[in-house]
Amino acid sequence: MNDDRAADALALAQAALAEAMRDGVTEAEALVMAEDSALTRFANSEIHQNVAETNRVVNLRVVIGKRVGVASSDRTDTDGLRQLAANARAIAGVVEELDDWGGLPGPTESTPVAAGFSAATATASPEFRADAVRAVIAAADAAGVVAYGSFATGLESTAVANSKGVAVAGTRTVSQLITVSMGPNGGTGYAESAAVDASTIDAAALGREAADKARATADAVSIEPGDYPVVLEEYAVVDLLDMLGYLGFSALAVQEERSFFESGKRIGSELVTIHDDGRDPAGLPIWFDYEGVAKARVGLVEAGRCGAVVHDAQTAARAGVSSTGHGLPAPNPYGPFPLNMIMDAGGSTRDELIGGLDRGLLVTRFHYTNPVHPKLAIVTGMTRDGTFLVEGGQIVGPVKNLRYTQSYLAALAGTVAVGRDRKTLRGFLGGVVVPAVRIDSWTFTGGTEH
């Protein structure tokens, strides 16, 4: 693990904190986010871009009584930190008081997760990424399709220091390979993988997966919209977890009475268990949040029943409980989110999941999904890059993409089988570990031209 990077970030946070604690400031928090990222893009089965970027931002939150001001800057010299502190204090001096301000969190025990760092990712070169892309393109060439996508590798250091004694820092690595293959007669295929260790991503296998889908989806036909049983592959299941995390598993959503969540309420079948755990090496670990609080394992759904929600310092103070370590950078009107969701595996193979469909659809992934009714977790969206009709437990052929409007809670309740294999992927809320699932009914409301 790169302790030097983390130590440098913490020293910068403490320097910013020192500049903040003056002129009537009662509390202060400095958050440093440093990132070294690189990306190799490819299109038309050729690499067309290789970029690298380094960013370092200091986010300073100061409190004067119950007035909270936040400012950020990428200037890290003494004058820059001094100006940043002055800006944050000026903002705190003019904003309205937060009547229920609960204060900044104190120190919590937060030990690093060694599985969150990989030297292979930290030192990944353009040539390393190019070799992986070459394997993807070779698979596409062999299938007679064209490959598009990107391979990203990154090193992220985060440090938090506050006036309550919090002083925590860590460095993790992340990588993600995404590819879309396009074939003749409208065929498209998709594959993706995320990992702490970029060398564990099997680029050739991902290339074959996307290329085979692109071949198999050629000459897709239209089918009538309606309710169909479905098998959702892992890429589609990510959207279920992300959307449920966004809509309902945040304590702020519960406190504002816009969440479906009720402790102990049944929202899924007994096959559905979901938790959030920033320390689990199966995902993309990070062991503390953006307020410096150690991440706790939170059981979101236990055998189909609501378990608990995630908290940051402010929602925890309102509820009279402790933060679970899910705070986001201030200012944060969205509340805490589960950023490391993991769904328990089941016992079904992929063939068994599909074999359980008498007449239904196999869905690779969803696209352009948006909530329609947050309290009921009703979401609308489209299928993409591989939708297939299944009859008698066998894939019959490809169908054109379909639009849907579906309660994701009803989908959890209708889960009748869960895959035994899982994939580590990146959703819009963070790292997600998910299996494929079979659901007894999914409401498709219309077709598309493709």
C-alpha cells in the first residue's frame, strides 16, 4: 500500500485545518482527494486515445456556531490554503443556521484494507492497457465484429482531518474495462469488469463475451410489449441495486419520508440479501468515508426484509445513532449513500437460470434508467446490447430493445432464482458485486426501432 501518498494527503489536510481554525471558527474539517488516473480508449477496433490526469482538491468545511460554510480549491500552497480558509469562513458567516446541526464526527477506529491496493494497478502503463485492449480487439476480429470501449486504471488517495481529532488517510486502486462490440445487421454486445488489481481482468474473455453477443443479436425481431418473466444478467442487476440505494437505503431519504424503507418490512423474496461493506475484498474496498468515519457493514436487505439504512454524521445525529461511515463530501444535499453494495450469491448456474424460463426474456443490461415514483421504486428505462427471447428454457433468438416501467421492489419480491457466480462492477454509486437473477415478471411497455 502506498503510505507515502496517504501521508502526504493527510499532511495537506492538517495544514488546511490549521488555517481554518481561527476568527471564531468552532469546528472545521479538511478533506483531501488526490487522484492519478489513466485511460485508454478504442473505437473501430483501434486505440485512438491514451490520456493521463492528476488531480488534487482540498475541500474545507468550517462551522461557526450552527452556520456551516464549505469551499474547495486545487491550490495547495500556503497562500492557497489561507485563501481557501478565508473563503469558507466568509461563507459560514452569511449562510443560515442549521437548527439541527449535529456537529462533526469524532475519531473512529479505521484500519486499512490491504486488499484495496494493487501495485499492478498503481504502476499500470499505457502498454499494459494496450495489451488488454489488443486482446479485446482480437476477440472481435475473430468474430467478425468491431470493438469499442475503454480501459481505465487509477490511484486514489483520500485524507480527512478535523477539529474533533479525526486524522485518517488511505490509498486505493481501481480499474475498469468496458467494451461494446458492433456486428452486422444491428448486432451489439457488451461486457465489463472492475477490479482493484487490473491484472486480474480477463480482457480476452470480456472481448469474447461482447463479440459473441454482437453476433447473436444480429437481425433482432420485434415482440409485443407486456409482462414477461426475465433473467437479468449481472450488468442489469447493478441498476437494481444502484437505484434502490439511491432511492431508499439512505437515512436522509427515510428522514425526509421519500423512501420505501421500513425496518423489517418485506420488500423481496427470501433469496434476496444485500449489504454494504466497504471492507469486503470482493468489491472495491474503501475503509472510511469522506468525513473520516470508519465504514460499518450495513445489512440493507436480509432474506427479503428491510434491515438498516446507511448514515452520515448529520443523519445519525438526527436519529440519535452513530454514523455508519457513509458520508459524502460537503456540501451534500443528497445524504449518505451505500457505495459498496454486495448481493449474496444463490445456487443457480446461468444455464439453470435460463432453463427456468418457459417463455421469457434474457436481458443483458439496462440503459437510460430514471425513477418515476421514488416511494414505490418505479423506474423506467430500456434494454440494451443483448435482449433474447427464451422458450422452453432455450434461447430462441434476439429481440429488439424494449422500454419498460417497473417497480424494482416488485422485482425483488418476484426474484425466484439467484446465480451462484457474481461479478464486480462499477455502478453510479460505486463498486457493486452482483449475481444474475431470474424474476417472475417484468413489465415492458413498448418497443424501439433497434
